[in-house]
Amino acid sequence: MKKWIKLAGLVVVTGCSSVSKKAPEQDVVKSVAPKTEKSAKIEKQTSIDPDTLYLLLAGELAGQRKAYNVALDAYLQAAQRARDPRVAERATRIALYLKDPEKIEQAVQLWLEDDPDNLSARKIALLSAMRNADKAFAIEQLNAYLKLDPAGFESVLLEMAKVMARNGREDQMLAILNELAAQHPEQASIFYVKALLAAKRQQYEQAMVAINQALAIQPGWKKAIIMRVKISVRTGKLDLAEHYLQEAINQYSDDIKFRKMLAQVYMEAKKYDQAVDVYRDILDIDKDDTDSQFAIALIYLNEEKLDDAKEIFRKLVHKKAWEGQATYYLGRIALMQERPEEALVWFDHITQGPYAFEARLAAVSVLMEQKQFEQVESRLSALARDFPDKKMALISLKSELYNATGRQREAFDLLSEGLKQFPDNKDLLYERALIAEQLNKLDVLERDLHKILQKNPNDAAALNALGYTLVEKTDRYQEAEKYLQKALSLKPDSAVIIDSYGWLKYKQGDLQQALTLIRKAYEKQPETEIAVHLAEILWKLQAYDEAKAVFDEAWKKHPDDKYLLDFKKRFLNDS
């Protein structure tokens, strides 16, 4: 019997090992809690009654044979007899694996009775209580956890909040937090987690109240300061966010994190000069802070200070962590400075990393602009091979190639095939609508644009495309005006939309309003289609010299443009 008793001790410690190795736990604490005084005493016990020993051996054998329900029943019975927390723990973990709520509750209750100070048992009991919507039992566990491990209390609250949010039970978690807050008004972490949950639900007013309560209890708490700033930004209160960050910088002058947040707030507020000043302050503290260098370069790029941006990117291109990004943006700058060959060199230099796909797409766009269509087709085939997960973007580019080379039917078929796989994709619907207009498939155009507008009623591009097509291809001017007026209200400074509305007025016979609108559009964006509209209206108003001047200016830049060729054929050849 002494031999068997020794074996029983081994079973108690390592029993049902096949379950623990092969059965992953769900929402279970995987860290081992520190031994309590009671646990240490229990480990010294070496005697066990024969019936309990039989149950442990039965559980072990059942576990090895993957009969986990049988193993669980055996361990539960053994736990009730042995009053050993190690046996109760094993029963609890098997019940968790089997997702048996009733037996999880039985097992963890036994575990807590045998070892009430065990943090792992408390956490599993808490999860069980929350799954069963047992508010009182959950609060009991949290109160016990706060007493046993006050330093870990916040992390337990955060973990529970994540579990409940994942299961769509934030209301239940908030109710528990409200009760805890009433019991422990001195615990800042309770109010912090309340703010976190409220912000996640976009209940920003409640979130701000809660985070202010947390900071009243624990002034200067960095995590809470950061959350208060984030809430302010999300509600558009950028001045308030700036104020909170200035306070934090005064309090923590060496903490660069707050300065970086302030710079981001300035960028959000379009206060680019102030943002640059803050980033330069950071560089005074740490001259090697490449994040700040990169941010300044992006601001310069946004403000079209291209030489200043280029100078920084050229330095960053030699830093391994920034090589891809800096190279990509140097290519973008070369394009903006109308140096496509240099841009192509920069883009082709990026062969791997997160910017590889974007760089290769940009290179294709350069070649498309240069009408090097054979190279474009070859590169698109390589991209399809190397990036099979980017199928949708490549469909768009290939359809653009087909359209540019006069293969509108192929472009239409390609986009139609793509829409079978991505039926609600806005970009593919919009592109097919534009191709459908060229193929005179107005029914498809209207159907695709209406489908976009059903889900995106304020899509100005779709509204403009639909309105302009009705103006150009039909006499449904009243319907077109409805779409174009809405598009204009959404984007009043868009040259393309102003041009569309001006062209509607031209078709309706209001030449003076049409001239005012389209002249305004042309001043904003002197592209060929707008130039042709302006020249035609001027021609109709018998302002022939000005019409020819507008045409000639556009013709010098784009002698092969189809809109200009059509205007020349209709008006100038007969003049």
C-alpha cells in the first residue's frame, strides 16, 4: 500500500496530463499563482484513502484515452473527497476545456473552499460568474482579488473588460464597475476601465466624466492623461487636448511621448508650423529620434516644401528601419517635381518590406502615364503572381490599362468578373460605371452608381458621375440637377463638380451662369475636358478669340487629347 500511496501523490500533482498537454484552455489564467501557506501545507500530505486513489487513477486513465467527460466526473468526485486544491484545480481545467459551465462552477467552488487565496481560482471563478451573468458572485471575486493582489487588480479589470466586450456584454461589465465604484470610490483603476468601456462604445461624455474621476483620485496618472487626450481628440475638442498635453509636458518634461502626442494634435488641427516646432523640440532632446525626423518630412511634403522634405528623406534612406518609407516618398517627390524617370528608379529600388507593393504600383502608374503599355502589362502580371492577396487593386489597374489602350470591352468584362468576387466593392462599381458610359451601357452605369449611393448616399464622386452622365447622355436635366446640387453641397470647391454643374446650365440654355461656373472650374483645375467646355461656351457666345486662346493653351500641352480633337473637328476646322 505504501507503494500505491506514493503513486497517488504523483497522480494528484500530474494527473490527467494528457488533457493539460493536448487540451488548450479557453479564457483561463495560464500563469501559475504563487503558493499560499495552505497550499504549501497540503503538499506535505502523503496519505490518501483507497476510494479517492481509485477515482484519481480512473481519471488519469480516462484522460489518457481522451474520455474527458469520464475524467472530469472522476476528478470532481476525488476533489470532493480529498479536499486537495490540486485535484480541484485539475477538475476545473478539464471542465473549462469541455466548456461545461455547471461543472466549471462546481469545480472552482471546491478549489476556492480548499485554497481561498489562490489567484488563479479567483480569476476562473470571476470568468464563470461573468459568463453566468452572476453579478454578485463576480463582485465577490473582484473584491477578493483586490484584497489578495491590489497591484494586479487593474490588469484583472482590463482582462475582464476585454472578455466581456468580445462577447458583446459591455452593459454587464459596466454594471459591475458601477457597483465596485460605489464600494471602492478610492480606486482610480475602476474609473479608468469605466472610461475605457464608455469610449469604446463612443459614449464620450460618460468616458470623460469617468476619466476625470480617475485623475481626481490619482493626479498625474500617465495612462489616464493619455486617455483624456484621446477622448478630447475623438470629440473634436483639439484645444482641450492641447491644454491637457501642455499640462502633462510641464509635469513630465523629459517624457517625449506627451510631446509627440501634442505634435499629432497640432497636425490634426492643421497647425503644421506648431507641429514642426514640437518635433524640433523633441530633436533637441534626442537628435536621433527618427520618428520625429520622418514626421517633419511628411509635414513638409504635405505643404509641398519638396526640397526640405527631400533633404530629410535622403538622410533617412540610410537608416535600415526607414529605408523603404523614405525611398518611396523620394519617388513621390520626384513625380511631383515632374521627374518620372528618377521616380521610377526610386520605386524600383524597393523590392521587399511593407512598401514593396505600393512602390511597384506607383512604378506601374508612371509607366502608364508614359504610355509604355507593354511594360505595364508585364509588370501587372508579375504583381499578380507575387501578391495574390491584392487581387482587387490589380483588377482596377488592369482595367485602367485596357481602357488606356482602347480595349474598353475587355476592361468591362474584367471588372464584371471582379464584381462577382467583390459584389459590393465601391471602387470596382465606380470604374465599371465609367467604362459602361464609354460603351453606351447607360443601364449598367445607372445601376452601379445607384448601388454605390444606396450604401454611400453622400459619395460626391458617384453623385457627380451620375449627374454629369444624365446631362451629357440624356435630357433628364431636372434629375441630373438634383444629384449635382447635392454633390456641390458636399464638395463646393471641387473643380470637376463645378464644371459638371456649369455644363448642366449650358445644356439648359443659361450661357452666362454656365460661363461663370466653368471659368471658375478652369481656374481651379485647367484640365482638357474643362477647357473644352469653356471654349465651347465662349464660342457659342461668339467670343471666338478667347475660345481659340483657351483651346490653344490646352492643345500645346495635350495635342492627342480626345476632347480637344473633338472640339477641333466640330468648331475650328469649319471656322
